[in-house]
Amino acid sequence: MTAANSHPDDPHYVHRTGWLRAAVLGGNDGIISVASLIIGVTAATPEPGPILVAGVAALIAGAMSMAAGEYISVSSQADSEKADIAREREALAATPADEEAELAAIYRARGLSEVTAAAVARELTALDPLAAHVRDELGLSEHLAARPLQAALTSGLTFSAAAAVPLLAAWLAPAGAILVTVVAVSVLALAVLGALGARAGAAPLVPGTLRVVGWGILAMATTAAVGRLFGVSV
């Protein structure tokens, strides 16, 4: 159950962190990986055919890899969370008094007096002991719970959409200007992605944008240097 917001005029965005992280990761990886591959191939050979084939292959393989990777990794996180919750449930059944004392100790460590901490622990234990321990001992909440399928779909879809940007730029660019066009369009796309990610999370706009653009430029420059140095597709 979602808790009511006591400050509707001052909303919080922590509930977005799950899908937002996957979306930014997928979009960022889509732009950087496909653009870097296209740039690397272009530095090795100016022929449009191999460049576009490499870009399409990178888009398909990357989207599947991102979706599978997100699902597997977030599923592992979800399994760990479920195991911890199961252990708490067993402990509450076996030693309820000890668990209530543990809860009171947590509240004392957070600054409550001994009397108040004991009273809070007692009342929350009477209400829903498992929920109290999951929230205050394990630090888990509904908003931050692992959602493997959501992460996989978000990451795979945003990777595909973002990877299509440098691929379309390479396809539409004149034969002699593929490298410059892909670099320019990709940098612009990274800037837009960084700004959108920062805005969706209500974070400072400039640092988020510069972080995405800076790492993207570094990745593309490194790949271009390798392609030019060896004269092979990388």
C-alpha cells in the first residue's frame, strides 16, 4: 500500500528510482555503444554497407543483452530481499520479544529516548511486526523494491530507442560525412538524455547532463582511436 503524501505541494521522486535507473542506463548504453561501434567501423572503413550492418547488429544484440542483464541482476536482488524477509518472518515467530527489543534498539540509535523507542517498537509490533522490521531493520520499502520485469522492459526499450538515433544518423548522412554526423547527433542525444534523466528525478540539470555527455564523448573517442589505429572493425 502506498503511503499518503503529507506534502502534496512538495512531491518526492524516490519512487521513480527503479525504472529511472534502468531507463537512463539503457538509453545511455544504447547511444554510446552503437555510436561508438559505428564510429570505430567508420574510422576503419568509409563504406556505408558494413557500417549500417554493424549498427543494426549492435542495436539488436545490445537491446537483448540489456534486457537479459537487467532481469537477471534485479532478479538476484529480489531473491536476496525475499530471503531476508523470510528470515525476519522466522525470527519473529521464534523470538518475538527479542525482535521487539531489536526494533527498539534501532529507534534508540536514531535518537529516540529509551521509553519512546520501546513504546514505538511495541505499537508497531502490535500493528504489523514484519512490515516494521522490513522497513526499519532491512531498509526495504515498496518504492525501492526490486522489480526485474520492469527493469528489463525499461532498459531494453530505452536501449533500442536510443540506439536508433546514431543508426539513423549514419543511414541518412552523406557517405563522406558519416563520422562527423554520428558524433554530432550522438552528443546532442546524450545531452538530451542527461537532461531528461535529471528532470525526471528532480535532480540538478547541468551536472546530470555533463556527466552523461562527458563519459559518452570519452567512449566514442576511444573507440574511434582504436578503429583508426588498427584499421579494423571493433
